[in-house]
Amino acid sequence: MEKAKRVVWRLLAASVCVMAVSQAVHADSLDEQRSRYAQIKQAWDNKQMDTVQALMPTLKDYPLYPYLEYRQITDDLMNQPTVTVNNFIQANPTLPPARNLQSRFVNELARREDWRGLLAFSPEKPNTTEAQCNYYYAKWATGQQEEAWAGAKELWLTGKNQPNACDSLFGAWRASGKQDPLSYLERIRLAMKAGNTRLVTALAGQMPSDYQTISTAVISLANDPNSVLTFARSTGATDFTRQMAAVAFASARAPARPAWAGVWMICAPRRSRLSCRMAGASSGMTSVTGWPAVSPARVSAVAKGPDTASTMVWPGVSAPRARASASIPSASSSRAVPVGPLQFR
């Protein structure tokens, strides 16, 4: 019995020693791997590729090895086969730098004009805008036009500039005759709202010849939001006119007082809202819908009298219910009329 106990203790002691040695060896191995990893990075930065190629195989078990592999792939992405990139993405789905590799390789396949290979590599829409434009262009190039035009429309309707890669997709869409000219107006509105004057001007210049009048008016409005009254007269009463004018009013530099203070709706409390609006319209102060008849820049001109103002009916806008804490002086009075803040319901 005593002999058996001694044997057990010896075995336990041996196991502890083996574990200690193993841990020491493993620690030494990690230290060596860290050193080689740093050596590889330095050699890479110094373009010493022979050293990189010699040391990389010794780090395949090192936790940071995928970062070296990612750099190896992306440094020569234009020559990488699809299978190499695909295998890396599947093996490292959570690696932070690998998350944009799919979009980068989609763009690389587009550069190669390998449209079928692009769709095989990325059956679903990629993440970045540039890659999406290449993806939908590949759809068009492989005969899937309906999907291509749906994607083109989605990418088109934005007020910001799109990457140059989108030009081919938008050009094919335009050449097909499937791009509605109204899509130009919608994007112009979005660009105007975003304050992207350069894009507004570029888009207006690309519009069909049938839209030359509105194109010229849009360019003028983009350059001078205070010209909204001229814009409305030249383009007519449309929803587009109303929307663009609303954006122009918002972007015009207002005076210290509210934009239309003193000209929106000045009437005695005893008069009905309709008669107030009609009275304002007849004097050039407001339209019959209750919208201001002039741009903020014309406020001072309107205040001088009806002869210097013009009225304009804004289509599709219901009259806002409002009240102003002001009273109308006699017609012969030339005093400035104090107007309180308008309260909308």
C-alpha cells in the first residue's frame, strides 16, 4: 500500500514538471513569434520581400498571422485569383480589415471587366457605393437590365456626389431610354436641399433639350436663392417649383427678423382668415393660399406698397392656419407695423 502511494506521488510530480516545461516552451515560442512578426513588418516596410517570404511560413499558428496574410493579398490585389480572396474572407469573417475586402475585390473585378466573375464572387449587393455601382453595371452587362436600372435609380436619387465608378452605370441607364427625365428634377431637388450647388448646376446642364427653360432657371436659382420669384414665374405652377422654392426660401439669408415678418399676414383680429389672405394678396403681401408672395430679399420692397410687389399662387399647398398678434393701420399710415410671432396649429 505504501509503495503504491509513492508511485502515485511520483507520477503527479512528473505531470507537474511536464506541464511547467510545456508552458515555458510555449511562452518562449510566443516571444519568438512576436519577434518574427515585428521583423516581418519591418522587412515589409523596407521592401525586403525575400525576408518576408522566408519568415511568413513560420508564423501560421501565430494569432496575428491573418493580418500578414491580408497585407499579402491586398498588396497585390490586381493579380490575386478569386479563389484566394474568397477563401481568405470565409476563413476570417470577423477580421476587421477583411470586412471591406469583398467590396475592394468587386471593384478589382470591375477593373478587369470580369462581369460574370464579379457576380459569382458577390451574388449579393456589396456594402460600399462604388462597389454597388460596379455590381449593378455587371447586372446590365450580363443582361439583367431590370435589376440594373432599379439599382441605378436607387443610387441616383441622392443629393451628394457619387463615385466616378457610377458614371458607367448612369450612362448606360440614360442611353437605354429608361431614365425618366423627371429623375433629374428629383435629384436636383435633393442636391439643392443638401446645399450641393455644384451638383445642381451639373445636373441641370445634362437635362434634355426639351427642359432647357427649366434647366436655365434651376442654374440661376442655385447661384442665387433670392431669385426664387423669377424662378417660379419661369417654371410655372408645379410641385417641383413649390419644392424648389421652399428649399430656396430656407437657404436664403434671412434678415434679423423672421423671413416674412410684416408681410405674411397682417390683418385685424376681427377679420376672417380668408379675408385676411385675400387682403394680403390684393396688397401684394401674400398669395391667396397664405404663402408669402415674395422672397425674403423682397420684403423691404413689398412693405413700400402694392405696386412694387407681385403675387403668386403656390399649387398644391393648403392654407396654413395661423394668427398674428398685429393690427392693420389705416391705408394712409406709413408707420412700420409691429408683428408678433405667428403661431401655427
